[in-house]
Amino acid sequence: MYSARWYDIDPTLSLAISLLRNSQKEVQINAADFIIKNAEKRNIKISSKLSRIFQTFTRRWYDYHQTVSKAFQYLQNASEDEQKEIAVELINYLYKIEQNPTEIPNQTN
């Protein structure tokens, strides 16, 4: 039986994660900061045990960098509506980077 990843349940979130996964590492890290800032603005909380978990558990593609892993924790803890909102904002953010790769968009937008 196939078990879907938590972010594949919503097509918009799945698309955003796919775009992120296929981005260059530097873009992934900048986008992760973007996700974290957006999640914090929405008062989404994550466990303070994250850094300890990161040091011992790094098997998923997004666990290679602590910032990216932290961003995924925020996304996973967000409500479905918040996940979708952040996903749409992330898609737009990644599109802006693709249009002008030498300039990282302002993360407060």
C-alpha cells in the first residue's frame, strides 16, 4: 500500500515542495528562510527539540540543512489552510527568483 508524504496530500503544497526540491541548494536555503518568516508571522510553533533531532536524523532530502529542515517542521505544524497559503507564497517567491536569479526577492512580501 502506498503511503503519501504529508506534503503530497494537497496539490498546491506538493507543487511548491517539488519546485523547492528541484531548486539549487542556495535557493532552497533562502526559500526556507522565507517559509520560516511567513510561518512565524502566522504564529506557527515548532518543537525546541528540532536541533537535537536534526543532529541525529537526516535521511530525508530536506534534512541536509538545518534551516530547510526547520522550514519543513513549520510547514508540517501549520494548519491545512496555512500550508496552502504559504505554498502559494513560496511558488511566487521561487518564480521571482527564477525570473531574476541574481536578486533574491524581499522576504517580507
